[in-house]
Amino acid sequence: MIDPSNLYLPDSDPRRLALHNEVHTRPSATFQLPALIVYVAVMNSKISIADECQHLRKLKGQEHLNPEQLKGNFLLLQCDHFKIIWERHTEFTRYTIIQPLPQHAHWGSQLPELASHVATGVEWLKGIPGTTITAIQLAMFNEGMEDPDAIFKAKQWLGEGTVVGGKLGRTTGDQSHSHLITNMRIGVDGFVRMLVLTSPETSENRAGRVAQRLLELETYRMMSLLSLPIAKQLSSKLFEAETKLVEITARIEANTDSDEALLNLLARLAAQVESATAEHSYRFSAARAYDAIARERILEMREKPLSGIQTLGVFLQRRLAPAIATVNATSDRLEGLAERVARASALLRTRVEIATETHNQELLEKLTRGQALQLRLQTTVEGLSVAAITYYVVSLLFYLGKAIKASGIDLNPEMLAGLSTPVVLFLSWRMIRKIHRGFRNL
């Protein structure tokens, strides 16, 4: 592809083309009516693109398909008499098979059997790698919108259950371009059946867009509900954790337990809460994202009531909204519990720090008193040291005087010792003081 920036613009950012072409990825299919869309969405955990490519190769005429062709996570394959769209998402993969309606499945027929007439073959459909999260048989007719018995005939097509649906979109004035009728029940063949009636002049593009909205709506609705069982399961665990936190907080207030024991309890509780948060935070965030997309698809249908039956959007929101509210409440409850545990831990740590500072202050006071005592003791020892040095030096002088007198020189040893005592005492004191000053300056 030629980089348009080489003509009249500065060099393109390396990401420009990929980001711009994102708008053209996953286009809706185009097909003629009447048509049958067999749609299966499977969870692709631990399923690689190579595994899915290997399964797509089993289709007639697709034996040379390779994983490189699937790197865009979207592929439209034209097979004999049918199309198949493969789309891989983060958590699920969608297979959309677009084929003509079987001859026996005409408008107004009695609950026709469709599963065995899938164009890919039943064995290929059953062998799709992954676990099914959504399966839909969407029949689209370019007739029946003006049929006064449309609801009755739709019930014969869909089977048991209360039907819901509505008028979709607007063309000119207040006219709708198609009618949707479904009972939103999983049949014995595992599929949910939907019926769309459109006008004879409906274009292939419009048919594809209508089908895409309906299929995406049900898929994202189911994906958003994956977190509901987790929220219900977490409810009892959160109640136990909240009860433990209340007990620990009461024990902190009563000050009946050691701080170390309380910190250990809070650490274990914090670990449990953090483990639950790490395990389920992605699922809760994904639920909110999927719910937002499902709500957007409902708005895009611009649905209006049809012959007094409940619209699909109202029917789905009646159950989807409380479920998502439960999920959001559980997520908020988990975050709130984590914050409360963190505050309790901070409170207890503050108390421990205050106690530690008080203990350190007491130790400092004891150390100060010890230093003062040591100073007094040092002063006493210093005086004794001066006296001892003076005593030994004067004694030496006394013996020196006796030796001089013995040599014949007239010298009184006692006088020598007595007169030298003050001098020796002063010199000893000065010497010790100088030594102490030298140690203090180190």
C-alpha cells in the first residue's frame, strides 16, 4: 500500500494506517433474503488461532487456509452456497454461517427443524473448538411485515414461550424497516430462535447490519452476565470478611489483644481480600464493558412496540439491569472492604508506632540518666586518678630525696616530698584534663 504521506504530507506516524483501518475491520455481511443465519459464539480460553484454523480447514475448499490469514482476527470465507464469518475476540470466538433458508422452512411453516440443515454440516458445527456461550438461529424473510397474523405465525415458527419483539429502525416518517419476533428461549437443539421480517426492497447491506446488531446484542448480553455467578458466590465470603473486620475493629478499640496478634489477623484478612480482588477484578471490569456494548446495541435498534408485545430491549433490560447492578454492587463492596481493611491496618500501625515512640522516649530518658551518672562517676574517677598519680610521683620524689641524702648531700626528703606535692598535683590535673579534651575532640 502506498503511504499517502509521501505525496503531500509529512511522513505518517507508524501507527496511522493501522489505527485508521480499524474502522473497516469486522464489517457486517451482505446477503440476499430470505436467509438463515446460524450463529455460534464459543469461549476460546486455551484455544489457539492455530486450533481454530485447523477446524476451518475442514470446510470444503478451505484446505489451504493458514494461520497467517487469521492474524487480523476476522475472516470471511465464501464456500459453496454459503458464507462463513470467523471473528476472534479476547474471550470468545464467533462463527456466523449465512445460507439460504431450507425449502421446508418457508414463512408460516410449523416449527421447521433447522439444526440438521446447517450448510457446514452438523459434525463440523459440533466440532468447533471451545465451549458454547451463545447459539442463535436467525431466520430473515423479506415478507410478512404487513401480515395481520404475523405474531401467530411467528409463534408457530418459534415454539413455546411468550414472544417479544418490536419494530426496528425508521425509514421514512414513522415507518420501520423490519420487525423482530423471538421468545428468547433455548430450544431442544441448543439454539435460540429469532425471526426478522423485512420489506421486499430491503438491501443486502441493511439485512447484514440488522443481523449483526441482533447477534452482537445477545452475545454481549451473555458475556456481561458471566460475572453474575461470581458476584453471588462472593456475597457470602464478603459478608464473612466484613464480620471479621468488625470484630477486629472492636478488639482494636477495646485494646484487649496484643497489637502483634491483631496485625496478624488484619494481614490474613487483607490477603484474602486482595486475592479475591486480583482474581475477579478483570471479570467485573469486563462485565461493565460488555454491558455498555449491549446497551448501545439496544439503542441502535431504535425499537418500538409491535402489536402490544413487549419489546426485546425492555425485556432484556428488565433482567440485565438488576444483574449488572448486583455485579457492580459486589465490585464496589469488594473495593470498599479493601479500603476499610487498609484503614484499620493503618490505625493499628499508628497505635504501634505511638507505643514504639513512647518506648523509645523512655529508653532515651534512661540513657540520658545513665550518661549523667557516668559523667559524675567519670569526674569522681578523674579526681581519684589525679590523687593516685600525685601519690606515686611524690613517693618517687621522696625516695629520690633519700637517695640524694644518703650520697652525702644535705637534703631533707620529707621537705622535698611536701614541697613538690602541690606542683605534682597541679601538673597531674592539667595532664588528665588535656587527655579528656583530646578524646572529646575525636
